Amino acid sequence: MSLSRQAKKHLSMTFVKLEELVTCGLCDELLNNPKVFPCLHSYCYECIVKLSQLQCRLVCPECQVPVEIGNPPDLSILPTNFFANNVLATLSLGDNDDAPALLCDNCEDAEKPVEKRCKDCLQFLCGPCAEFHQISCDTKDHVLQSIDELKNNEPAENARPLKCSKHHELIKFYCDTCQKTICMSCSVLEHKPHNVVSLEESASDAKEEVENLLKKVNKRVETISVGIDVAVAKSQDINSSEESCKTQIETFFTQLHEEIDAEKQNMLAITASTTERQKSEVEEPKKVLDLALSTCQNGVNFAKRTLENGNDVQLLNIKPTITQYLVNLKSVEDEITPKVGNPVRFLKRESPIQFCKQLIRDMCSVEEVAVCPAKCEAKFLDPTLKVGKKSVIVVTCKDKEGRIISSGCGKDKIRVTLNGVQLQDAKISEKQDGTHEISFVVNELGTFQFEAKINGVVAPACSLEADVKWELSDVHGSGYLRMNRQMVNCMSGESDVGKYCFRLGNNPMKSGAHHWEVEVSHAVQDEEECFQDPEGPTFEVGVIEAGGDYSEASIVDEITKKW
């Protein structure tokens, strides 16, 4: 029977997956004489021998679980991985050159490839042996399978039958006393007094026991998977917190540097303006002194030249002028010390750098802290709640010391409860300054109640309560008229009744007393045109039924006032 191309492709993919199951983790080749460790990892026997020579104590290279092999060490006590051998046998049926070659169980001639397998005696047979098998008196009724048919079998179906290592007979029984498989000879000799059962019965019990253990281990696998998911989520939270914390630190110190630089420039400007003023205070007196010096030198030089170059007659004639000028110069008292302020100096605290460091540490820090619900607070931005107006509540997160915690540095869950009145447009937004804003619009009168839970814990200081007040609204009219019979910003019926009717607000009323102050003012140019009633205008205040218009029929009885 030949296989289709699709079937061959499916088999090829199956063999690739099987190869992954029987590849040694030490040599990266297909397992050869596979032995299984107590941790259920399997390796080639020769690889285990080499590994044991490198280690004082044999340890699984994948999971680091110690492997007990006795003292003195005896690797032969390690069990054979029969499942791996079954898979290897299946791979040998394919085109894998790395898989061990199948030998005929009858002649064991390596030159003759296996072509058939007997379903009855479970022997792999080469071509000549298969022909003889079909004509032999003892086996002529046996069913033979081709290699292509064997490829469709499960690995366990292609497994070679196990034989007793002592009697070389097929394994047919299980000794429950010794917990080992045995042959017919074993059952009547060494294990005769023992509790010997059939393989089918023992295998059924073994499967049930293993399946029960698998269920329990699978539950642990699920728990571990959940734990891994939690760890991954926590790791992502940590990374998010790190990035958020770094960003806030950078932002804070950038702002701090900007403030420091701004203050530096301010101090430099103060220094410049102060010294400029002081220079001016020095320069003006200096100009006066420069002029006085020039005047004195001019008088002195003139007097000297007269004394040196003039004769007696000339000196006597000019003397009154010279002496008067010199007397005037001599009588002047010069201000030679400028009235200037003290020197401008840069003043700083003792150990200013240390002071700044401590100040920064007092202002901010990086710590492992948690939000403390008992310390968190909530408040209204505007404590007066009104129907139809947007209201905002601010929740501030704090640690157990009462310090504000920036919201962006963690995944704290804040759940709020808004009760007592009907609301709309309620939403919560997280800020980076340690606050959450809850905004909403109240639709009716009543007592509004607010509570907050942080990470599942009620925050006592976040419980708020407020009475909702009525808000006058000009949505349905601004409450004034033009006198040319044109209605402006008002709501009215079709008839003249209630034509100039204005509605303030849109709010249902509860039982009880309600009080309003109504102020009416008007100025008309033509009273007769505007008001047909000779007595003048009549004003009426009333409550309108829900959904009603503004005619008299819709006004609730006994609560209408006219004047």
C-alpha cells in the first residue's frame, strides 16, 4: 500500500516532533541506550558515564536534581527509557539516517534491511525471513505488516518485545511482591511463592495510579502557571514603576534646576543693578570734584604765571582779581567721601551645600512604600453640589507617614462608590501628583454619598456626604421680553395664554416647603400695546407638571400665586 503525498508530509512532520522527544541534551544526538534519571530526564548511557566522571556527585544537568547511583557508583541501576526506545524504533522506520538501524530479529544480518513485522510474534523480519515466516508450519497463519503500515502505528505498537535478562524469555507477568516484570520461568521458579499477576491487570492499576498523580501534578502546574503570570505582571509593574519614578525624578530636578538657574539670574541681576547704582553714587560726586580740581588748577596756574612773568605794576593791578578768586576757591569745603551704600556681597548659610542636600532629602525621596488607605484623603473642589453642574472630588494617596505618593509609581487600584442621587458622566482620572479626580454631574436633589476603597480596603477619610442644591438655569429662557411682541429666549405655548412664560431650571421637587425670591422689573414704551389688561401686567408663579407645557391646564392646583 503506497502513501499519498499529504500522508507522507504528515508522517515527516510527526517524525520531526518525535526526534525532539528523543534527542540527548548532552550530545544533541538521538538517544543511544537511553537511561532515565529520577527527575525523568533521559540521556545516552555513554553521556551519563562521561558526566559522572566529571562530577563528584551525579546531578541532572537540566534541573540540578541529585541522582543516587549507590556506593560504590553503579550506573546500571538507572532504568532504561523504554518509551524513548519505542520512539527510536519508529524513527528507524523513516528516512532518518541518525536513527539506529533495525536488524532482523531472526537472522540479525545487517546487510538485509527489515521489510516486515509479525503482528503475532512481534518480530522484525528481513525479506527472506519474512518469506520463510509465511510458509513455515508454525507461523504461516501469522499476519505480517509492511514498513509503510508500521509508520502509521503509535511508538508503543512498534516496540520490540522485552525479554527476561536471566532466562531470555518474553516478559509475560508482573510480580507484585518484588515490583518487577518477569517471564514464565521466573514465575514458576524464583517468584513461585510471590503474588504474580498478569501484565494487563498490573498495567491497568499502574495507569490508574499514574493518571491520578498526573491530575494532582497538573493542578500544581496550573498553580505554578498562575504564579508565573503573577510574577510576569509584577515584573511589568516594577518596570512601569521604575520608568514612572525616573520620569518624575527627572521632571522634579529639571524644574528644580530651572528654579535654581532663575534664582541665580535674579541674584546676578540684583548684583548688577545694585553695583550700577553704587557706581552712579560715586560717579556724580567725582564729576563735581573733577570740575573743582580743574577750577583750582586754573586759578593756581594763572597766579603762578603772573608772579613769574608780570612786573610789579602789572601784579598790583591784577592782584585784587587774583586774590578774590583764590579766596573764593579756598573757602569752598569739598565733599571728598561719596555717600555710597555698603559693598554688595553674596550671603549664604553656613555649610550651604549640606543644607541644600538636606532640604532636598526633606522635600523628596525614593523609597519602597505602599499606599495606606487609613491616611488617604478626599475632598470636593467645590463643596456646593448643584443639579446639572459638574462636580469634582479629589482623592489624595498617602503612605503611613502621611506623605503624598505619586500615583504614577504604582498600580494601586482605587474603586469609588457614588450613591444617594442619580448621576451622569461619572469618570475617574489618575494624575501624576498623587491624586485621582472623580468628576460627575448630579441629576436630582438629595443627599450625595461618596466612598473609596484603595487596594480593596475602605479609606475612612475618603467618605464624603453633601446635600444637592437646586441650580437656576437659563437653558429654557433668559427671563426677559422685547416690547414689540417678539419673544426672546423664552418657552411658550401656542396660544396667548402663558405666552410670556419663562422656566427656571429643570428639577423635580420633593415634598416639603420650597421658597423663592422673585424680582420682576419692566420698562415699556407703549403699555397699551403690550398689556391689554387695563389693570396692568399680572405675574404668576407656579409648578408645572412633569412633561407639561406652559398653559394654565398644566399648572399644579393650589400652588399658583398671582399678583
